[in-house]
Amino acid sequence: MRKFLTQLTLCFALIVLLTVALIAIFANIFLVKNFDSYLTNQQLEYEQNLASGLTLQYDDETEEWNVEYIHGMGMYALEDYYIIKVYDKNGSVVWDAENHDMQSCHNVMQGLLDEITRLKTQNPQSFFTTQYPLLRAGVQIGTAEITHFVSNGLSESDQQFINSLNVILVVVGVLSLVVAVVVSVFLANKISKPITQLAKVTKEISRGNYTIRCDDTTKTQEIYQLTDSVNHMTDEIEKQEKLRQRLTSDVAHELRTPLAIAASYLEAMSEGVWEPTPERLRSCQEEIDRITNIVSELEKIRQIESENLNLNRTDFDFKEIVESVTSLFDIKMSEKKLSCITGNDKMIVNADERKIRQVLLNLISNAVKYSYEGGKIEIGWQEYDTEWKFYVKDTGIGFPQEQADLLFERFYRTDVSRSRGTGGVGIGLSIVKAIVEAHGGKVTADSVQGKGSLFTVVLPK
Ligand code: ADP
């Protein structure tokens, strides 16, 4: 596996090399092409000037050519790699650069001509000949044959310019490469540092250290989101771990008390300290029943959780269910002198009727259980465009608001409810939560301790 730094550096280097290479290729093609057309134009202009210059060397009156001047012009043209041949109107040669008397020429001119002759034999395609009619007042007085040498399109200075441009491009390429490496080292460090740290943190978490957190001071949004999610996940794991520990100790606690009582009774009776009277045996039976009850509650929640996957949805009137469930508590409510107010409106709900009845049963049972004598219980409901909402409110012992979410965890009971010996085992609300969530809904708990509680259920349509 390649390191992030290597990958980034390779990527940057490739981009830089490609860019510089493309610039170099296009610049060269563009320059050569432009020089070509520039040279062609220049050549044409030069030749036309030459032809009109030659016309001037004809004397109308004497009908003679000024060969001396033509010779001078021819020599200058030769220096520029143009070979001139001038014919008069009858077609006889007036002056020919290749055949004139070389004695009078400068050595350099001779050398130049030699060079041109050499090039011509070596590469005849590099020479182009054009014929220009020499006109005076519309009448042809002769013809100029101009041959020019095309030296690859580019002069030495042009080639020099392109060479220096290429050198500049190479220098820019090398400099950009250095910058690319520096930038990629910087970027790779900036990105990979928090990722490496994240890897370390998640490794620690997998070893069971849930107190560790990632440093989330990064300014990169995506990295921040990642560290934030990992920190959030660790918070959740830590919370679940604490709950798991609490659950184990709570189950142990719930089982220990009845077991200890039953064991001490049986021991006393078997050692002959106590007479095994029917009442004592019934007490033992009650404690064992309590243990059986805890086990069956556990079994119930397991069953509800597995059943929840397949809901048996039907349309039913919520009001009717409330009435039938509250009637189950008539005796208990009158014993505690509780008043119960319920809504009057019909509300057709599409849900699993049996399970929603269980939710109401658990909530109302708690409201009755945790109410003070003479308290008030209120059950209300309302239909909205996208959801059904109902609540169970009481004026009972309440709970600390910060424990609101914990109430829905298995075996969780507030200290007050434990000490009051209400007989619950802390499963009822976890069943409520499991059923509501299976319907895609949400259950929340609110309370002012000592004043009362409010449990609200929202079921989406
Ligand atoms: P149980 O009532 O059997 O203990 P639940 O899961 O129904 O178990 O409730 C868990 C805990 O939530 C209770 O032990 C109690 O501390 C708290 N609780 C539930 N309902 C109420 C209520 N209406 N008023 C005050 N506390 C409540």
C-alpha cells in the first residue's frame, strides 16, 4: 500500500509535467507556424520590391538596362539568399547572379554563392523560383527570375528565440516540480495527520478505552465531520458500556433480594429454627414468583423486540382502547383516590392494536403506580397531518429530567422508585420504546421531580 504523501506527490508531479509539456509543445507549434507565414509574406514583399527596383534600371529612351546597378542589387539580394536573373523583352539574359563576372565580387559573396550552390545541389526542394514580369507603363520591358532559398522556415535568431523559450519552460517545469513536492508534503501532512490520529484513537477504542477522544481542532470540513462522528460514536459506546454495566448490576440486584429472602427462609426452616408453616412457605413462594416474574419480563421484551419486525397494522379507534385499558385500573385508582381525565374525540389510528394497547397499559400502570394519593391522571390525543400524538400525564413523584432517556433502558429505575418498593422491575418503559420505535415513532419523557411526569408518544402516519 502506498503512502498518501507519495500518491499526492506523484499526482502533483504528473500534473506539473503534463502542463509544462503541453505548453512547450503548443508554444513551439504556434511559433513555428507563425514564423512560417511571416517569412512567406516577407519574402513576397521582398521579391516584389526587388522586381519594381529592377524596372527602374531600364532606360526608356536608350532602351538599355543599367547592368551596373542591377549587379549591385543582385549582390545585395544574394546576401539575403535571393538569386536574380534578369531577361530583356526579347528573352536574352541581361544579368545572371550565377554566371556574372565573379572577379569583381567580394570574396564573401563568392563564399555565399558557393554555399547556396552547395545547398541547391544537396536540397533542391529548398529553392523556389518565381518569375516577375517587369512592366513600365503597362508595357513589358523584361522578366525577372527570382530564386530564393528557404532555410527551414526559421532563421538562426528565430531558432534561438524558440530555444530560449524551451529553456525557460524547462526551468519553470523544474521549479513547479519543486513547488509541487513542497505543497504536496504540506497538504499530505495536513490531511494525513488527523487521519493517522483517528486511526490511533479508533484502535484504542477497539481495545476498550472509551474515554479517549479525537482532536477536533482541524479547519478542514470533511476531517472535522469525521472526527466529530468518531467522537460522537465513542460517546455513544461509552454510554452503552455504562448502561451495560448498570444493567448487569441492576439485574443482579433485582434477583439478589428475593433469592436472599427465599434462601434465608428455607435455611431457617430446614435447620429447624422455623416451623415450615403454610404462611412461611407462601412467602418463599412469593419471592420465587418475583424471580419468575423478572425472568418472564425479560423473556417478554426479547419476544417483543423480535416480533416488532412484523407489525400487524389495522385501523382502530384510539379512544376505545384508552377506555378499555383505563377500566382495568378502576379498582387501583379508586383505592388511591385518583381522578382520571381522558379525551372525547374519536381518533382512527393505523397501527398494531395489540402492541399500542400494551404501550398504553404500561404508561397508565406507571402513572397509577407513581402517583400520590388523590392525584390526577390525564390521557390526551390529537391527530395531525403527518402523525398521531398521545400522552399520559400524572401528578406523581416524577423523576430528575436528566434521567429522562435512561428510563427507557432495561431495568433502569430511579432511586426514588426503588426505595418506594413499587414492585416494578424497570422493563415496562423499554417495552414501550421498542413498540413505538417499531412503528417508526418516538417516545419522550418530561418531568418536574415531585410534581409529576408527562410521557408523549408520536406515531408517524
Ligand atoms: P417499572 O415501573 O417496572 O420500574 P418502567 O420501565 O415502567 O419500570 O419504568 C422505569 C422507571 O421509570 C421506573 O422505575 C420509575 O423510576 C420511572 N418512571 C416510569 N414512569 C414514571 C412515572 N409516571 N412517574 C415517575 N417515574 C416514572
